Amino acid sequence: GGQHHHRINFDKYHPGYFGKVGMRTYNLKRHLTYCPTINLDKIWNLIPADVKLHYAKNQDKAPVIDCTSAGYFKVLGNGNLPKQPLIVKARYFSKNAEEKIKKVGGCCILT
């Protein structure tokens, strides 16, 4: 009815309701730019405090912090890390974050 006997109502109160606008995107991939980030000063909050204390006493082993399973894809280098080695898993690392992790004796693993 909107394009026939109710046309005056649609043209008056709903202009632009019918028709197409813009270009079509073939093979649309959503969420390509989705990349939640976490800074180094918050990265120790991803593991419990008792685990952190356990690895602080035993320096021969390092805890594995999986940022991707916690919902963070990129690790940024803001903040300082304690002098304790750690293994960080993430999809992306900033250059500054990678340098700081390696400086305390840790390593970065790309997942």
C-alpha cells in the first residue's frame, strides 16, 4: 500500500523510505578492525594473586599469561613490569611492550 494507495502518507511523513542508497559491499567481513587492547601495567591482573606470589618465589619458572583467552588481542607498552619473567600470549604486541617484556626476562608468543 505504501507505493500505491498510501503514497501521499509515505511521501509526506516518511520521505526516502523506498529505494536504495549507496554502494553494495561484496563479501562483507565484519569485525576486521576489532582489536581490544591491554597495557602492561594491567597484565598481571589477568592471573590470580596467589599464582603471582608462587612464581615470585620460584624464579626458575615463568607464568603464562594468555591475553587472547581473556579477551584482549593486543598488548600495549604503557606502564612498568616487576622484575619477574613472564610468558605473554597475544595476537599483536606493540614494539614498546615487546621490549619491556624481554627486558624483565620474559617472552612474547604470537597466537
